[in-house]
Amino acid sequence: MNAKHPDHLVVGEQWSDLRQYREMPEIDLERLYAYRVGRLREQMRQRGIGLTALVNPISLRYAAEYRTYALFQSHIPTTYVFVPAEGPLVINAAYGETDVVKDVRPGRPLHYFDGGEDLPELAQALAGDICEFLAETGDTTRRVAVEYVNPSLTRALDARGLDVVDGVQVSEAARVIKNEDEVNCIKWSCAVAQLGIAKLEEALRPGVTEVQLWALLNYTNLANNGDWHDGRMLASGDRINPWLQEASQRVIQDGDLVGFDTDMVGPMGYFADISRTLHCGPSKPTKRQRELYQLAVEEVEYNMALLRPGLGLHAFRDLCKPMDPAFRERAYSCLLHGVGMCDEYPQVKHPWRTQVYDGTFEAGMVVCVESYCGAVGERDGVKLEQQVLITDTGYELLSDYPWDARLMA
């Protein structure tokens, strides 16, 4: 390190801000926010709901563009938003401002951290606030949707004669179909993630640790005003099989495979969920490493080619490329899942696992097609994943980081 100028590590670097050499897609923020609230209200109308109370940090951003202390909010819910069937939204107990919601009000404690043993009494007060707000908006449904929060609130609302339904039926269903602005946000987030992947690959060599590589993905996200990663999904060498092991201080060695999954809540709150497996040289990949890699590529590309609007989830599962039985025990948790601001509906399980629900692919969904090929008793495994938009005619690839040419040879 240069002792005289230690800040050269950040101030002097020229690569991390993607805007320096790539133009952002056009995003109409006013239209974006209006679309998201409209989607919430559409779900409320379908279910006869007069008010939805949102507490999930993803939902707060979706409805109100509120992103303050999101990870804190995820385990100690403090801020909450009222979305009425009609009229302005209200944000309660906000730590920071949002330009989207102008009506900011005090809030009631929702969590033991703030309310302690008084939570049942505090829930009664919040239920009173909700009843007053329903009267204020002229609601006649007497039906409210509440996202995950302590059970005392549900009991308090029920005691006041309100019909309480699960708020995730509103918030999760609303996020399934993306408009043009959301798709452009996702494209930008994918581009930022792939910039981080490129730097990771550039830094990959014997002697670097898994967490050092992972830090490059995290740094790139933060440098582009992104938020967080849902996990630190990077493993190498004898830790790549089985999959789902998070990054450690293991030192990467010549000949290792290095697999990772970005799981990135990126700029503007949108998800980039891209998996790649790379080979660490200078040695050449083994025959088995290439076989595993090419089988994973074939599975992803075959299954991706099936995607089209109108195709059912069960039908997609039946049509997917059969997996070698040797890989089934350690196969990834699903064949495909939706994404938006995080992992979202739908999810399709492998044919030998229980698929809880059916559904239909629709234009405007963004999904990720998964593969993990690794057999019990073997050292190596390969994780790959592509993120795509379902279009009117098929799909559009959103993650275009190239396959590893050394493993495709």
C-alpha cells in the first residue's frame, strides 16, 4: 500500500462506476412508481381489500421507494406503509424521507425490540389507527391485508370486526409482471453484476481467497448505489460440491473450479441473479470438469428455449431436459424461479420433487433458469444460471456474461 496516498484504492480507481462507460437504460421514474402502486391496487380490488399494511423492506421499496435501513427492517420491522384502495399512501415511523409518499406519520412499535412485553396493548392502538384510517378513506370493505408482523396485530384487528387477510397475497402477486421501466432497472442491475463478475474473473488466480473474490462483487454493487446480496454464494475446489456453501477464507488453488451466484439486490432495488462457474489456471481443466460444465450449459439452454407465455409450470417441468440420475441428490433446489426485487413467484421444482402449485408463464415475468451438476462422491460441481424476460413471443436473455471458454473446449 502507498503509505502517502492510501485513498488511491478508491479515489483513484476508474472501473467500478458503470456509468463512466455505459449509458443507463431510459427509466421513467414517475411512471415506474405509478405502475407499482397500480399493481398493488389491482390485487386489492381483485380480493375486495380496502387497505394493505406493508412492512417487508422489499414491499416498502416497491410501494413507497423507501430503502432506509432495509436489512434492519427485515428483522426488526419499524416502518410500515398504508396502501388504501384509493387515495394517497401513508408511511409511518419512517427513519428517512421518500419523494413518493408525502404523508408521513408517527408509528406504533411492531417488534419486541421497541415494544417489549407491551406489544399486545400497542397492537390494540395500531388497530385503532387502522380503523381511523379506513374511516378517513371512506372504506366500506372492512377488509385489510397485513404483511408478516406479530400475531397481536391480527388478533387486535379481528377483535374490531375487521376481516384480516395475508398481505403477501397482495404484495407478492403484484410484483410478478414487470413494466418496461422495471425491466430496464433489471437490465441495469444485471449489467452492474456482470461488471463485478468481470473483475472477479480478472482477479481469479491461485492464492486469492473466496471472500476476497466475493468482495469484488459486493464492492461493485455498492459503488453503483446497489443494496445487498441475499447470500455470499461462492465456493471453490472441494467446497463446490455440494453446492449452497457460502464464501470462506479458503485459498483458491490451481485447477479449482470456482462457482458463484450473485443473488444481488442492485441499483434501484432490482435483482441480478446470475450464476457462473470459472476455472482457475494456469493448468487446463480436466476432462471431467469440462463434461460437468457442458452438461450444465446444455440443461440451462435447453430449458430456457422452452419458455413462452401461456406455458404452464407443470408442463414446463415435464418438458425440461432430463437430468442424469447421478446428479439428482445434489441438484439445485429448483429448475426455475421468478425474480424482480428479490427471488419471487413462480418456482418450478425438479420432476422428482414435490411441486406445490401450478401456474402459467406470462409476458412481463422475469425468471432465472438454474442448473447444478455435481455427483455424490466427486470433488467437482458446476453451477450456472441465466436471467431472462418472458416476452410475447418467447424470451429475452438479460444475463449475457459468456460461458467459460476453457470449460467449453
